[in-house]
Amino acid sequence: MSEKQHPIVALKQPQRPQRSRSPRNNLLLSLKKNDLELDFYSSIDPELMDKLLEKVLS
């Protein structure tokens, strides 16, 4: 190498920011009644789930 040329040296590897993983939406309840099928997942509001279940099961 001549005096004005310098070797290329990597100083640091670029780091990717850590992605925060959203919680899984787990199945809580799967219900079948006559021709109606309902699946309730963990993201549902508990009050809404209670109201729906009351209407469907009564």
C-alpha cells in the first residue's frame, strides 16, 4: 500500500433496536350453540364478553 491509502476497518456493527413483542391474543373460550359459533380471545373486554354470553346462553 502506498502512504496515502489506508485499510478499511469496520469500527462497530450497527445494532438494530430491540422490538418489543406484543402479547399474544390467546383463545379464552370457543362456544358453539346451534348455528352460532363464538370465539373469545384474551383481548376482549370482560364486560362485553359477559353481556354477549348472557344474551347467547339465555
